[in-house]
Amino acid sequence: MTVISAEQASDPRAMLRDAPMSRFQVFAVAICGLLAAVDGFDVVAITFAAPALLREWGVTKADTGYVLAAGLLGMAAGSLVLSPLADSFGRRRVLLASLVVITAATFWTAFSKGIVDLAISRLLTGMGLGVVISIVYSLAAEYSNARRRDTAVSFVVTSFGIGAISGGFLSAWLLQAFGWRAIFLCGGGLGIVMLLLVWRFLLDPLALVIARPGRDGLERANAYLSRCGHAILSALPPSEQAGAPIAALFRGGMGKSTLILTAVYFLYMIPQFYLQTWAPTLVADLGFSPSRAALVSAFFSVGGVTAGMSIAAGAQWISIKPLTLALMVVGGVLILLFSLLPASLGLLIAGAIVTGFFLQGGMVAFYVIMQRTFPVHARASGTGFVIGVGRLGSILPPVVAGLMFTAGASRMEVTALMAAPAIICVALLWRFRVAPPTLT
């Protein structure tokens, strides 16, 4: 006979927190992983199509740069400005609307006839992607019980990288076989599939329904509980007034936590994007061809995905804060060591895998901390705020490193400056209180 606690009896969130995950919950987290993977595919798609566009339309590299920038600007705007809607109007409703925008804009990209068409369609796609990625990381935490929550978040974060890597291979094949428009037709088709899956299977998580019940809160809560195989409610348990989601990020002690997480994300973008943008050049400077340099760079992502899968598998047994600090410290040191490697392809590939494992693994673990920190009624807003503001840090490495190299700085000097923010992140997180899994 199963004995339940008084807390579980009075609040169904406690029951879901402590009970084994149902098939519905596992499937819902899997759908979140698929959504993140499709996001990863969409992000890399335009980078693979860009060279073909240059040839077909005869546009300049500057025009192509504007298109790439439009997508990144859209992602930042979607994360920062639009993701709070998911806390106010519900995850499912905003997720469906965002997928409609992404799918329509991706098909628009496929049928674009000029650079203006392309830029506007990528801006809209980026806005939708920024909202979706903020929501799915939150949903991964909210669909899970306490034991599996960190695992679920790590899985979904890693799925983005898997989608980017797989999307790179798929885009390369589609480009060669059918041309650049096929990449976006495929992306639009994937958007339709995800739209149908979300519409058919996903519900607003119980914790959010209780925090923001609305007029049909009891009906939505019971629908969720029924899917999970639990008894339905005669009335919703009392909940504190949630208030405006953005205001909740800066109310009381939450303001300090929000600013620290945003600063860490901003700073950690610098070493991440330094490797992403300059690693091919650093490798090519050792005498390798551009294709070999690109190959070495791809293995940074392989290391990152491996780290994410490892964290997802072991999250329930590992203390997440010490793990995050260790990954960030070692990742920062390994960037310096990678810059000192000799012109050996095998050593460079091994160095890329190990460096990617620690550096990108630190980001996966950081997402777990972020999802634990924000309350359910402001989790999508908090995630979107941190990502939206923090992504501005990705602008610095291409510009600053380029100026330093042009001024005659050595690769070691530039790399040391780009790696330093990882150590600063450790200092910021050293005394940061990481919350345990709670009712929300």
C-alpha cells in the first residue's frame, strides 16, 4: 500500500514532483527535445545556404551578412520581448503561435525572390525560434518530476546541438542534391510536423496552471492530471498572486539572481563564440586547408553534445553547481591549451573534442541552474531575458578578436583575453544559491 504525505494530499504538484513520471510526461519531454533539435536545424540552415545565394543572386557578402544578422536579431528579440507571453497566456498557446510563424516564415524563405524577402523572413523565423527555445527549456523542467528534472533539461539543451550537427549534414546533402531552397522546404515541413505534435499532445504544465489559472484553470489542471494518470481535482489549491512575469524577475531577492545569471550567460558567450568564429582560422593558420580547418571545428560540437548526454545521464546523481564550476574552469583553461597545439590533425581533433566537452558542457549545466532559479510563473520570461540579453555577448568575439589580430596580437594573447570570461563566470557563480527542485 502506497502512503502519501500530507503535502501530496493537499497539493497535486507535490504528487507530480515525487511520483514516477508517466508515459505522457516522458513523451512530452521527448517532444520538447524534438522542438529544440528542429530549432538547431533552423539556426544552421541559412549558414549553409549563404554560399549558394552568393552565386545565384550575385549579392555581396555584406548583403549576406545582413541576412545572417537579421536571424540573430530576431532570436534575441523573440527571447527578450516575446517569451514573457508564454508566462501570461500559457506555454501551449504561445508555442503553437510561434510554430505557425516559424513554419510560414521558413516557407517564405524557400520562395524568396530577393535579399529583402530573405532578410524579413529570417527575422520572423528568428523571432519565433527565440520564443520556442525559451519555452521548451522551461517545459522540460515543468513536465518532469524532481528526480528527473535536471536530466530532462540537459536532454533538451543537448538536443539543440544534436539538431545543429544533424542539420548541417542534412543541409549539405539537400544543397548538393536539390539546391538551397530545398533546405528551407524541409525546414517548413518539419515545422508542420512539430505544430501537429504540439497541438495534439502537449498541455500547459500543472504548476503554471495553478500559478495562473484563468477562467478554465480547473479544467486544464484536470486534463493534465488525467493524462498523467492521477485523480482529478474538485478545486484548485490556493496559489500566490503571480503578478506580471517581467516584474517577478526583479522583485525581492530575485532581481540579484536574474542579473547574475544574465551576466554569466553574457560572459560565457564570449569564449563559446570565440571558438565558433575563430577556430577555423586558427587551425588554417597552422597550414591546414579550409576543409580540414572546418572539420576540426566541427568536433567542438561533438564534444559539447557528448557532454550534454553525459550530464543528462548522470544529473540525478551529481550536484549541479560544483559540476558547472568545474566544467567552466577546465573549459577556460583548455581554450588556452588548444591555442598552443602543434600542427597535428589528430591532436587538434582530440583537443577540439575535449575542449568542446568542458566548455559547452558548462553551458548545458548552467541551463539546469537557470531552470531551477526562476519561479514557474516567470520561468519562460526569465529564460528569455537571460538568453536575449546574454546573446549580446556573442557579438564581441568576432569584432574584438579581429581587431586584436589586425593590430598584431599573438594568438595566445587573443585567446587568453577570450578565455578569461569563463573564469569570471566561476567567480560570479561561486556563492550563487542553486535551488533544489520544488513544487514549481
